[in-house]
Amino acid sequence: MIGNEFGNVQDLVDIEDIREGTVIMRGGSLRQVIMVGGANFSLKSSEEQDLLTRSYQDFLNGLNFPIQIVVHSRKINIENYVARLDERKDKEISGLLQDQISEYQAFIRGFIKDNAIMAKTFLVVVPYSPIVAPVNKSILDKIPFFGKKTTPGEAAANDKKQTEADFSENLLQLQQRVNQVTQGLFTIGLDATPLNDEQLTELFYNFYNPETTEKESAPIHAKK
């Protein structure tokens, strides 16, 4: 929470809602996020690297809409792992194995003291911004005698119904883009999984709470 001088932190985030695996922005545009598996590029032969590079170029050139590629890096807290080693050591009968576990713990603590252990997540953000045409009201709507009268409750219900219809139509357009991206990534040989509501919520929580994320060490798992 940010102080009163800056207002609520939610006021600084341009996200209106997350539903049906989709991030709804305040301006009405939509986003879906795809988690992408990595490839051991350096371990491939030069011919395989060239083929992978050309396939990636063909994938990008085949898109007629923008995408955003994000590499999310965060520090991993392994204190829970070290604590489990303590539990394992307490259950171990062999004194030799207990000593080995203690030496391993000391090595781990010494290593992470000088070297941060990072986890990288590769993401592709696919956007869709609906085109909003200007609404021209009929001249009859401006004349009380001819205009159709509705109660405030009916007007609110109609607005909600229209909003849901627009969302469904826009979501269909976005999903077509997401399918094109995932199929293109599969062609390259990369696993691609769109994130669901829970994973999206966790992702943005990690973005805006890096210190808490490091403390809790809560990774994102893409469910297939």
C-alpha cells in the first residue's frame, strides 16, 4: 500500500479485471498472456540454430498484430529448501550422512551469499483493442414524445447485457490471435500455454510485490 500522498496502489495499475484467462484493461482493451518454454539454443548445432532463427523470423513476420515478449526474472529464496534439509538430517541415523548434509547446507548458504539464484519466466503478451465506433442517436431519441422511455434499472440491465456481448465478441477475436501465436510457437518447437485467471493473478502479484515474492518463493506453474 502506498501512502496517502500517492493514493491507493490500485490506482497506479491499469488493470480493470481478470476473467476467462484475460486481462481487461481500464481503457477496454484485452490481454492474454502465454507462458513459453525455453530452448537450449547454445547446445544445438549451427544448422539447428540457423533453422530455429529462420523459423522465429518467419513466425514474427507472419503476425499482423503486435505482441510483447517479456522475460521475468526474480530471485529465488531457498530457505525452505535448507529447512527441509534440517528435517532430513534429524531423521538420518547415520552420523556420516548427517555430516554430509551439514556440509552441503554450508555450501548452499555460502554459494547463495555471493550468487543470487534467479528463475526466469518467458512470456508473450497478446493484445486486442476493440474499435469503438461513434454512436449517433436518432433525432427521435432526443424528442421525449417519440423517444423510448426506460427505467434506470432497465437501462442498467441493457448496458450490462451489451457490455457482456461486446466482451464475448472481443474475446473471440483475441483468442484467434492467441491461437495463431501458440501454433506458431509450437512450429518452432516451443511449448506455449496461456495462463488462467489464478496464474495471471499470481503473475501480477509477483510483478508488483517482488520483495514478498522473494520471501514466499511462490512460483508460477502453467497448467496444461
